[in-house]
Amino acid sequence: MGHLKTQNQLSRINGDYQQLMEELQAHGIDTNPFGVLQIERFALVDLLIDEIRGLKAKVDMLGKIESARKKRDAWHVQ
């Protein structure tokens, strides 16, 4: 994931987080630090999962390219 995409997602998450806190407080719901940490943890884990999926796709693609190269090289040797 690119740096700009990560920044945009974090900005969106921060905006959503602030809106959620305001809505919770408007309804008289306590926004204790533990609840806030759970929300932040969920958002960060979601970002990490996206990053891991992207990296896995790149690794898979590199594996396919390497496999194709080996097949091509083996064919040329014959």
C-alpha cells in the first residue's frame, strides 16, 4: 500500500473516529480510554490486513514469474 493511501485511510479513520466519539457523547455514552483503544486497534489491524494482502499478492506474482522463467529456461536447454 502506498504511503499516500495509508495517510488517506488514517485521515478517514480519524474523521470517522471523531464523529463516532461525538455521537457517543451526544447520547450520553461514556467514551472511556479502553473503548477508544479497541476502536484504534481494530482500525490498525484492518490496515495491516490490507497491507499483508497486497504483499501476498506481490509475492504470488513473483512466484509465478519465477516459475515461468524456470520453465522457459528448461525448454531452451533441451
